[in-house]
Amino acid sequence: MEQLNNTFVAVQAASRQLALLNSKQINNILVAVADAIMEQSLFLLAENEKDLTRMDKADPKFDRLMLTEERLKGIATDMRNVAELPSPLGKVLKENIRPNGIRLKKISVPFGVIGIIYEARPNVSFDVFSLCLKSGNACVLKGGSDADFSNRAIISVIHSVLKKFDTDPHIVELLPADRQATSELLHAVGYVDLIIPRGSSNLINFVRQNASIPVIETGAGICHTYFDEYGDTTKGAAIINNAKTRRVSVCNALDCLIIDEKRLNDLPLLCEKLKKNNVIIYADAKAYRALQSSYPAELLHPATTESFGTEFLSYAMAVKTIKSMDAALEHIQTYGSKHSECIITEDKSRAELFTKVVDAACVYTNVSTAFTDGAQFGLGAEIGISTQKLHARGPMGLEEITSYKWIIEGDGQIRK
């Protein structure tokens, strides 16, 4: 406990030193870390392999845990992209002069110290570091035990670069992968300014219920795609397949296809591409009958109550038949997680109604939900996808991890 407290003290002290770094220094560090990722790729992959050998390949988290040469290249590219983004700090958000001559300015500033609690996703370690450094925040990382070898390797690479730049390595620290460290982080009042959990709904609920520090929720992704009665089958088949199979273990993957009953005859065509990826479908009675003669029997199962509202994180999805758009909206309201929802339709008025009524961070028309991603949104990377409504919503980039303060200047004014 004392050791963890010393870590929090050191990170807070380092966060104050961050204010002395200019944009050029920060960008140079980010580019150097991106270079080091590729130079140390064999080391990073070897440590990641130690984690992979401890996990069952059938576990939905396995894909999230896995690093590859290609994924490391992507991480390095994202880090360079963050370096090229304009600084979010020091922006004048509002200014005015009061009748008494007092000059007011509202400017963007860092939060200070951000704590991130996440599961088997080692790429988060790099993403969080790059965004926090660029936004002037120090960060305390609490990864899961599943990715401990990977995370420690990543932090060692980052620390080696920081030392070369004579920058306090305490601006990013990795806590032990145990529950005590989680508890201490959640109660590090006075040292940590914000907690962001990334992972399962169980993790997020635990953090929200136990933290003594403000929390931004990055909720589970239970994502729907609604194929409207005016949907285009060619677009629909491509969108559904991409949203489901591009990468099944991520939060923006499709979990439930909602289809208007007037278009059930098109359901086999909409699901045709899913066969090649051996996607298991849990279909309600009407959808089951529509697919029974065309979809592989071993991959088609009757839906149960548990089929809806489930984040599958695997090659599986549900299909729900509805009679009207109101029924589709009601289903999404009941089972969605306010993450990403999509409508496939050629009717503009229905698309506008859907986007207006659906309560989610990201609402799509004729686009795969796979695009809910900080890099895809032009944010460089993301620190998480917020599903709450206070402060930030959707992919959180640089601006979303800044706060603001008021600067007041005068010439001796006093208040009566």
C-alpha cells in the first residue's frame, strides 16, 4: 500500500513537470516511441506470446490480447498521427471583458492525472500514453493479469524513450496486476483526477460503484443494425458482414440484426456472406423459418431471451424480426448499451427519425458500426468510447481528456 501511494505521489509530481514541455518536445517523444515500437517489435511480440500461451484461444479476449507485426505497425502509425494533431491545450474557448474592465478567458487545460483500468488489451497502453502525453496528462495504468507481460514490456519501451529525452518516466506508470492495486487506484483521492475503465460491463459497473474519484464510463458495446423495409440488400449484406466479422472481439462489432418482417425474404441474401465466416445465428421464430432452408443447420439456432442484449465478442449474433420502426426503436432502447446503432434504409425521412430518436453515442445510416473508433474519426487514437452523457460521448480523443480554467485579469478592481 505504501509503495502504491509513493507511485501516486510520483505521478502527480511528474504531471506538473509536463506543463513545462512544449508541443515540439511532446511530438518528438511520440515519434521516438513510435520508432521504438518497431525497433523493439521482436521483444514486444515475445512478451505478448507469454500472455497468449496462458489463455485459451477460444476465449473472446484472445484476439484483443494478441499483438502482431501488423498491429504494432498500426499502433506506431496511430502514435505518429497523434503527434501530427494540433495541441488541445491553451485554446481560448471563451473570452470577454466585463463592464468593470475585468478581462475573462476560458482556456483548455489537462485534467492532471488520469487512471485507466482495462483488461486484456495491451494496445491500450500505447494509445493511452500517446493521448495523455499530447494532452499534458500523466497516466496511471492498471492492466489485467492476462496481459501483464505485454503491458510491462510496453511500459519499459516507453520509459527507455522518456529517459533519452530527460523526461520524468513517472508521467506513465503501470500498477501491479492485482485487485489491491485496483482498489488503491479507485480511492487515490487527491492524486488521481479521473478514472476511465475499459472492458466488460462487469468491470465498468465495479468501477462506477466503488470509485471515490470521478469516472467516465466507456460502456460495453451491444450494437444493432436495423434493416428497414426500404433498405438496399447489396449495401445491407456488405454492412452486416463487415460490422460482424471485421474484428469480432471489439466493442463496435454487430451483435443483433433487426429486420422488418416485410423484408424477411431478403434475409438469406443479407446473411449470405456470414456463412463464409461460420457466424452462428440465434434467430427468432420468423427469422429462423426464413433462414432454415439456406443457412447451415449447424450455425442456425433458435433465439432465447439471453440472445438479445448480449455482447457476443465472437462469431455469433442474434436476429430479431419487427413489424414497424417503432418496434425497432423500442428493441434498441431495451437492449442497447448506447454505444453504436445503425439503420440501413434508402428513405431519408426514416433515417432522420432513427438518428433523432435513438439514444446512442454513435448513430449510423448505411454505414458499418466498425467505424466507431478514434482513429477512424480523425482523433488519432482513442482513450475509450464513452457511452455516458456527462463531459464526453463516443470516441474520446485529445479534446475529451482536457478540462478548462478561467483566467481573470484586471487592474486593481475590487467587488463592492
